[in-house]
Amino acid sequence: MALELSKVTGQIEEMGRVLAQRAGRQQKKLPAVQELLRAFAHEQEELRRVAASEPGRQLRCASPGDEPLDARFPPPALAEQVTLIASDGSQIYPDRHGMAPYYAVNVGTVIFRHGSGQAPKVSSEPELVYAEDEVYPDGRLISSDLISAERDLAEMRALADLALTESPDGPPRVALGDGSLLIWIQRADIPEERQEAILDRYLGCLDRLRGANVPVAAFVSRPQSAEVVALLYLAHLEPEERHQVKRLSDTGFRGLTDRALFDFLEPGERSALFVRGTASNLDFQARGHGVAFFYLNTGTDLARVEVPEWTARQPAQLDLVHAAVYHQCSFNNGYPYVLTRADELAVILGDEREALENLIVQSLVRHGLRWPELSRKAQQKQVARWRRRR
Amino acid sequence: MELQVGRIIRSSTTRFAVGCQVLRPQVPAFGSLVKVPAVGCDQIYGLIHDVRMEDDPFVQQVAALDSPPAEVIEDQRRRQVPIEVGVLVVGYQHQGEIYHRLPPQPPLSLDVLHTCTSEELVAFTGQFDYFRLVLDNRDLPADEMLAANLRAAAEARGGGGEGFRLSAGRELARLLALDLYRLDAILRRIRP
């Protein structure tokens, strides 16, 4: 007995009422914001200035490219043969109450040869990390933020490695990752020199992909960001008012997202291109990999597709990404098939983790260690939860 | 020929289950005689009473498409969706002798299950004492399973195995003398 449902029924009722009210308020504001998008559709120059200004950076405003802001591009025809390379990763975070100090990263990869009729080439590469320096950098147990950054790097490295082993004379290649192309690394829990090293290697992978001229894209499902909404908000204020805005959530546009803004896109259509306004994009821009994005109606959902600036600048490559990603979504419930498979290959389920830990325990015992055990806390949790796990 | 079916994932003295991959063409038929090594005897014999595919929403989603891409169909056929094969224990072999009774120990998990050769099928079905071990399982399609097994055993004997069908029928008549409807249904199924 843990969650007494009878005690939350009142809260659930209230929650439903409040959330419905909030959604209603946002829905009412939406036409006005969409009207702003049309009004500023051809003011790209002015909006780029707004995005680059101090308040624009403060609000992480997206910056428009040259396409009209309210443009809609239907899906281009997909080449008869395209090679999609996808990767996704998962991890086992270290558990200080567990049997042994270690963590693991597993990267699943898929090479999907569209138009070949062949089964995709699938693989997964697990890595077990147990070296003292790596599990206890600075003498403290490694943070989950750092492991996540290492996983992101491993995913990008797998993309670059596989894309570059595909022949440049074969069908056009597209490298596709899950989540943002920007690596989230400016975290308090990651030592600064590690931040720099991981970022440098991550951008190095993008260097290799750019060198081979393989377009790269990252797919964000149900994006929550409001970078275009923030841009429109600032742009519609008088210049002297803009400095007073610290956060979008303090304004009347609170809760509105780009995903809602672009709900006028029809299935397969993409929006205009924008450049991401997040501060971490500056590091990417400095190395020529500034991250741009467009919204895409995948058929059942509105997703954000991110591409590096060198992919965005080449219309043929951008069309290839647009067509390939939409095609992948069209037969997989609005989400790229290759990413579903890469995730399936990467994910470490509970019983697999248990099997792995049994093997680790056996190995420790074979090497003369005392039979390792869970902490008393973890043991007692298992004892108490036993009946509920059945 | 002897083929590997898969490995034991669950077992007890009376039944066990084997996991295997989709693409194995050697997934044996319902009612086939199979064998697995065992502790305390040479091997355990069983009849396949069930072949099932685990639920997989991903395949269901692809199946619901009008025309899934060929690459996706090929991919789905190679995904490791486990097929589970259920086996009913019908006897064992100890020091070369075949016994139609439950073995002293169940097979161990991850032991490998093989199909039996025609010669082994003929040898095992040389006596009929295992009938009761099958017929007593009212929660399984026991009659269908035994009939399928007897048809295969008759074929293995060559020439239609008429004599074998007759003596098996007589043994069934003895065991099911008080349940003529059931007897009739099985006899119809083992006729040539």
C-alpha cells in the first residue's frame, strides 16, 4: 500500500479542471500570435536584429532565415534509394546502493536502405565503465548529467562512424539522431574541462560528417520550446519596452509553444527555417555547426527537426532530410521508424540489467572477492516491495 | 535429421517452455516429439502442445499498414520476437531404455531442445504407455496433440503405418472405454 488513490481523487478532479482552463486560455491567444507570424512574415532582417539584441538573447529567441516566416513547404519527392543511418543510446546510471560501482552506455544503430527491399543492418554497442577514475572523477560518484553527455557523444560518434563507412558513390545518405542536435553540457554537475572535451569531440564528429557532405538531422518529438513565439513577442513590443522582459513566462504569451504556433502545417509540410536561440548554439556556431530547425507535420504530430547550418544552406540536402524524415514517419505513427528501432536496440530493460549484474557478481566472486551485496537500504526495499512486484 | 528448436526458459516435471527466434524454419509442428538432455537420465521426451508468439504491438502496428515498405517487413521478421514453444513431458530415456513416465528431474533452464529423428519417433511410440500422460491433461488440446503425434508416428513407419494405427486405436479404445464420444473423435483423426 503506497499511493492511496482515494486520497488523491479530489486533487485529480481539480487538476483536470485547471489544465482544461489553461489549455482554453492558450487556445484563445493562439490566433493573435499566428497573426503576428503573418504580419512579420517578410521582416526577416528586422527580426534577425531583434533576436541578436540583448533582450532577444535573454529570451532565447529563434532567428529567422530568408524564407517567409509563415511559409509552408510540401514534402519533396524522395529519391528512389536513400541510406538512412540512425542511432540512439541508453544508459545504466551507477547505483551507490548496488552490487558494484559501474555504469554502462549502450548505443543502438540502424542502417536503413530505403528502396533496396533489404532488411536494415542493426547493431548495438554496449560499453561497461568501471575504471576508478571514470566512475569516481574528482573522488565523487559520477553524475548522471555527465553520463548523459557521454551517451550523447557516443550516439553522434556512432552516426559519424557509420555514415562515413557508407560509400559516397552509393545512394544519398542521411544521418538521423534522436532529440536535439545541441548537446546539453553546461551543467553544474559536469567539471568544466570535461564539458570542453566532450563538446570538442562532439563537434569533431560533426566536422567529419560535414567533410563527407552527409546531411545530419535530429528529431525532437513533442517539442516544448517557444523560441519563435518569444521572437514574435519581442518584435511586437516597442523597442524601449523590450528591455523590461526577462522571461516569456512573465508575459501574456506564457504557455504558448512553437508547436501550437505552427499547427497550420498540413501533413508532410515543413515550416520556414530558423536558427536556435539557445546560448549553447554559440559554441556550435563558432565551429560552423550552428543549429537551425524547422517544424514538420509528421502526419499525426508536429515535430521539430534540427539540422546544422551547412545542411540548412544546401537546398538539395534540406529537401532530402525533409523527404526522408517525413517518409520514415509516414508508416510509423508519426515518428521515424529508424529511431524506434535504434531505441529498441539501445534500451536496457530491468531484467537485462538484472542478468548483467548477476554476471558481474559471478565474476567478482570468481576473482576472490567476498560475495557482493546490495546496501542494507536496497535489500530492505526489495524485501518490503516483494509482494508488490509479483 | 535432428534440429535445434531453442532453449528452455521455464520448466517443471510435467511441462516446460522453450524460447526461440522467429526465423528458425525448424520450429516444429504441433504434436511433434522433441527431446532435451536431463539430470538423472539420458534425456527427456516431450510433445509440443503449443507454439505461440509473444504479443508485440510494434508488429501489430506494421501489420495494420496498407502497404508497409519491404525493408520494414524484412526488418520485423528479423527482430528478436521470441516464439514460445510449450512442451508436455511424456517420458525419458535412462541408460538406453525408454520409459513412459515422468522423469526424476525437470530439464534445466537454457538446456537445448531438439526435434527427434524418425527412428527415435518409431522407437518411442513402440509402446503406448505415454497415452495416459497426454490424455490426462484436460486443460490442453490433448486429443488433438496425441492424434497429430500418432499420425506422424504412423508415417514414420512407412507404408501408411496401418498396423500401427490399428494397435494404437485398440489401446485408445481400452483407455477411453467410458468416454465413447472422445474415443470416436480421436479415432477419426488417426484414420489414414
